[in-house]
Amino acid sequence: MIPGDALLDAFINANILFIAAYLFWSMARFLLNHLGLKHSYVTQLKLLNTVFVAIVFSPFLILAFSTLQSSGYAKSVNVNLSDMVVAYYLNGGFEMPATEFERLVMMRDTFLSNVVNAAGWGAWTVIALFLVGLALGTVRLFYSMLCLYRIVSAGYAWRSFGRIRLRLSDRTLVPFATRGLWCYYVVIPSHMLGQRQELKVSIAHEFQHLRQGDIEWEIVLEALKPFFFLNPAYHAWKRQVENLRELSCDAEVLRRGKIDVRA
């Protein structure tokens, strides 16, 4: 079984990586805008999704590597940031009183130990805040799933293409796509049946979401949201992905040439 302090350390690393990645992404977006790649939405979305996967899995890869090291494997390879900082300090990289440096280096380890052992009111506050936020986020997630299920199940079955089901609904004003365990669903507001051009554009847009795998990405982002509710970088990252997702869908639909640009 993985120790609690190791899991907490991996979780903290993931939060730090999201903050760092979002800062780097902001700089990258600035460069893309000035290099004439402002409208390369598909490329930007793929980049964000790739970095997201790397962020989510990297702390656990480091955790697995540290476990191997503790078992006597690859001891010569160092992936511990604290050890790197200590080595840099001992080599004269920067000057600081030894006692102050030790306190700074041990701060994170002390925090991890206090939280894992629930030692002190500060640790209890952190634990309570996280559990309350996690509980509220989880309840919100399941309530959203219930509302989504009700809208889809109450819709009128209109057409089907393989695993894709088109439904008409009087309970939504905007079209959207979602999925179940096996089938995909595209829900169209009933009033769009009288708006042929708008209906055509909406279906093409939602089908493109399915082609890009956007539904699965959104499920993962929403499922992780209760865990990262305190991290503003995660919420900003999620908004960026959602914005690029819509723009990339429109760009791909236009590239296919079946929808007029003016429409």
C-alpha cells in the first residue's frame, strides 16, 4: 500500500505543476499570438491536452520511481527537487544562513507530516477544508450528472447513427453532446426543427465534438475538479480548454467545407 505522505506529496506536486504549466501556457499563447498562430485552435487544444496528461501522471511516475529507489533500484538517479536544491546550495549556488536554509527545506516535510498525522489546529483546518470542498464538489458533480440524465432520458428519440443517438428536448435551449456507457447522445432543442440552417450548423458542431473525443476529456476534467477546487490554475486551465474546444470545433467544421462561413 502507498503511504499517505507519499500520496499527499504527489497531490501537492500535481497542484504545483498545474500552476507552473498555466504560467508557461500564458507565455506560449503570447508567443503564438505574435507568431501569427493565434487561430491555430486545434494545435493549441492538442498541446493543452497533452500537457494535462503529463501533469496528472508525472507525480505518480515520480512516486513509482521513488518506490523503486527505496527498494534499491536506480539510486544514482535523483528526481527529488529538495535534494537538487540542497546540492545547489552546498555547491555555492546561493548564500543563506544554514539554519534558515534547513528550516526552509524542512518546511514542506513538516507540513506533510503534520497533515498526515493530523497534528495541530493548522493541519486539522487544512484537512477539514479539503474534505468539505471535496464533498461539496462531489455532490455538485453527481447532481449535474443527474440533471443531465433527466434531460437526455426525457428527450424524444429522433434519429440514430450507429452508437450515436439524436434526441429532441424541450428542456434545453442550446444543443449539446454527451455520452453514456456505450452510446453517444446529441441533444437538440425542439424549436430548432423550424430553423433548418441553425439545426445543420449545430449538428455538425456537436458531431465534431464526438470526433475529437471532447466528451471524454470533459468527463476527466469534471471528475478531477473536486480534488483541485482550491487551485485557481486548474479552473483557469479548464476554461482555456473549454474555450479552445469550441473554437477548434468551429474551425474543423469550416475546414470540411460543408457549412458556409457566414452561417
